[in-house]
Amino acid sequence: MKTESRKLKPTRTIFVSAAVIVAAILCVVATSPVSHGEGSVQGYAADSKIDNGTIVQLQSGKKDSVKVATQANLQNMFGVTVDRSQLLISSSSDTVQNQVYVAVSGTYMTLVSTQGGTISSGDYVTLSSLNGVAMKAGTEEKTVFGRATASFDGKGVTLGSATLKDSTGATKTVKLGSVPVTINIQRNPTIKSTKVDLPEVLQRAGQAVAEKEVSPIRIYLSMGITLISIIAAIAILYAGVRNSMVAIGRNPMSKKSVFRALLEVILTSIVILIVGLFAVYLLLKL
């Protein structure tokens, strides 16, 4: 029995050691922070030094140079400047003036403000009134820069504050900070729709003709043109038939010429209807 007991001890030691190693690995994984970065990063020139975390746009006519993005050119947002030390591999050039590294995808720290309110994880962010600084996107901005992966309420650690003025001249103080943002420049999914509700039948009809989404104004104008064309064609046709019948009743010998005139009236009605429908097609298609 003693011999068997000695043989079992090493086996127990191996199992205990394996369990300790597995537990240690799980603890490390569970406590490790969420990694940021990845995506596409490239070096660009700039007219002046740009702080890390600033949203930038390409300079007009230059594909290798960037500048701080402005709210007036919201649709031109390109990427965010990143710290070179965060990159695994980077190259620099002495010939590039004020070289900065810009990420156009991935998750990177981005300067934000509380202008649009408290930013929560998962909120869409866009450019604020402060050049290069993001804020929580509302329902009015057409383009968003990406989605925040952390929160910022301006009450904890901040990078400073700024005073803004609205259109009425009232001042507002906003806090500045930095949060990781997953870059995905796109149309604002939360934008307030100004589209007038249309019956589903009209929406489908308009989309079937135009092969794209059509504004309500175009659909209503198309309906008006179609209705006017139909009424005009029917009115001309009715007047032509009535006058022809009256003419034949007064002079049966003029039947041949009356029928010729009636044919011209019918063709005129058809032409009016075709022109109206063609105008509707162009209105929806273009």
C-alpha cells in the first residue's frame, strides 16, 4: 500500500499545478483591459502641429495632407490623429512637414466635449462647434464620426473647458475630455426624418418607377401632373366626340370629314396623356 501511495503523489501534483496555471491565465484574461487600435493608420503632412485625438479632414486638392476638421465641413471628416507610440509599426520621414498619424478605422482615443450632452458608451459622436473635437450626435447632424466605447460626463477627469456662444449670443461652458471611439464615418442613423408619411401604395409606386427612394413632394407633383393630363385628355376627347356627333346629325354627308377630325382629336388626347406620363417619369427618375 505504501508503494501505491508514492505513485499517486506525483499525479496529484500535476493536476494541482495545471489547475493553478489555468486559474492564473483566466485571471489575467479577465483583468486585462480592452485593447484599442487596429484599423488603418497612415502618416500625413500638416500645416501645423495637431494634437493627438483630433478629428481631421484632407486638405483640398491634397491626398497626403490633412488639417483640423470643422463643423462647417462635417461631411469631409476623414479620421483621427493618433499617438505614434501606440502603433506597433510606424515609419517617419524627415521630408514630411509636421507629420501626423491618422486612423481612418479601428478604435482610438478621440477628443470630445459635453456640448451635445453626456456621452455614454455606444452613443454616436460627431463634430462639435470646437474644431476637431467630437460631441454626442443628436438628431440634426447628417454625418457621424463613429461610436464611443466609453462614457464621458465632464465630472471626472477632464482636459479642460471651453466657452461657446449660440445663435442668440448666450454662452455655454463645456468640458473637454478623451474617450475611445470606433471610427465609422456614415450617415447619422438617428437623424430626424423630415419625410412626410405617404401611403405605402404611393411609396411602392414611386420606388418602382424611379428605382430609388423618392421624396413625397415629387410623388405629389407626379400625381398632380398625371391627374391634369388625364382630365385634359378626357375633356378633349369628350368635346371632339360630342362635336362630331352634332356635325353628323346636321350634315350626314360630311360623315367622312367628321370622322377624320374625330381621329385627330383622339390622337391629340393620346399625345397629351403620353406627354404627361413622360413628364411624371422624368420627375421621379431624375
